[in-house]
Amino acid sequence: MKTRAGRGSESDALFASGSRQAESAPARVLLVTGMSGAGRSTALKALEDIGYEAMDNLPLALVPALIETAAADAPAIAVGANARTRGFGIQGMIEALDALAERTSRELKVLFLDCDDERLERRYTETRRPHPLAGDRPAIDGIRLERRILSALRERADLVIDTSLLTPSDFKRLLSGHFARPGTRLHAFVISFAYRRGIPREADLVFDVRFLDNPHYLPELRGLDGHHPAVAGHIERDRDLEPFLSGLWGWLSPLLWRYENEGKTYLTLAVGCTGGRHRSVYVAERLAARIAAEGWHVEVGHRDLAPNGSPTAG
């Protein structure tokens, strides 16, 4: 979704401020770690696409020297490490990278990639690869051991991304949103979802619109979705809709500016209803349109609505 120009001199000043921040921002070192099989290799490739110099599975003893001697034109470096990495040790690794960040004036961030045990086990079964900590035991034993070992690192992480339900494109979008070069403007992503399939794990803010009158119970509207004018008209006749949207925007608008002023570059707003087909789709589109009209960068997606408008399976 394309957005309109910013909000006059106030927006121009913010853009200018962002440019100065980008010029003076410290170079970033991003440690990409987490559960084996949760998507580290995919993350590193995505980070390379947005300008990071990526290093993966190097002996940790070599990493500090490589980072310190990195070319001056590599302002963002991503280091991949997990249980397979030689010399992998939680406390020692964090201490070494913290010391390196202080010594080189680089900004250190830790990204932890997680995934539920059932999906991790399925991935190892499908690829017929042994889990690095399982030895001759079932993969699930290695997964559970690794989760215990990494619990302290997960707590230390600046961001945890659960890849269990993410498509590759959604995963890349999240990484690009959270780890774009410093100084970029806040980018919002509005997603609709069905509560029966769970709240999106990447959501920063969640809004429940199940209080609105449900078009599902009208046979002529059941097969349509929130994009259809007939469904929109039905929802708009709910007397509580406009007060809700007005109050929501009055609450959200100042938050967007505060988030951006604090340096946040990406925000995921999730709007949910029972089936993820009617009310949440309509409200997500309305919310995204309002955000765009105020000059913010925004995209909108519908997790539980297939491209042809039918519900997704599951």
C-alpha cells in the first residue's frame, strides 16, 4: 500500500533528523542465534539482502577479530551462531561480543529465532538430519536439551522471532522491518487474523474486534470477506464501529510518533476476529488507510484469508 507525503514541516524535520541519525549511528553487530532449525540460514540471507555482511558458523574465537578488521564500508554485520558452532558457549559468547561492541563503538543486538518443538521435530524428520545435541537419541530429546541450554540467551535477546507460523516472505518482511539501517522512518504492518488459529506471535499490539456484529451469520454475506462492499456496509451499520475507530486512533496516533522518536523502525498491529474473514479484514484495511493518510509507511496483510478470498486451511 502506497502512502501519501508526510505531514508538512513536522514530517520534513523528522526526515532530516532521521538522515542525521543515519549518518552518525554506530555500526551494528547483530548476533543471529536460537534453536537449531528455526531459520538462522534464511535470516542471514535476508539480512544480506538489506545490506548486512553475514558470517555464519565460524569458530567463535575468530569472530571478534573478523569484526574488528571488517571493511569500513560494512556498517552492519550479522554473525550466525548456534549449538553447532565451534566454541559455542552462552556466557562467554555474550561477554566477548559485549566487550567488542564497547571497544569498537558498535551497537550490539541479539536476535533469537524460536520455533515450537513439534515443528522443529518435523523439520528434522523430513530432512533426516540429526539434531546436533541429540546424539543417538530422538531429535525431540536434543530439542528439549537445547531449549534448556539456550534459555538464558533467549532472555538476553533484544528480539525473539517465533518462526513457527511465518511464511518465508513474512519472515523476510519482519527482519527487514526490525533491522533496517538506523535512521529510517517507522514502518507499520497491519495484519488481520482469526483467533481460532491463534494470535500472530510477531504482533506488537493486538486489537480484538469480535464485539462487532458478525456478518458470518447472514447467509448472503458468509461467503464474502471484509473487502466486499456488502460486508463493509453491514459492519458500518454497527453503531459501535465509529466510536471504536475514533478512540483507537486517538490512542494510537501519539504512540506512533513516540515509537519513532525512540528509534523503533517497525511496528506490527494485529486485528483479530473469530474467523479472520469479515470484521478483522475490514477493520485492518480501515486502520491501514488511516495510518497511510497520516503520512506513515504502512502495509496490510490478511493472515487467514487466502489470495482468492477464501479462508486458509487449518
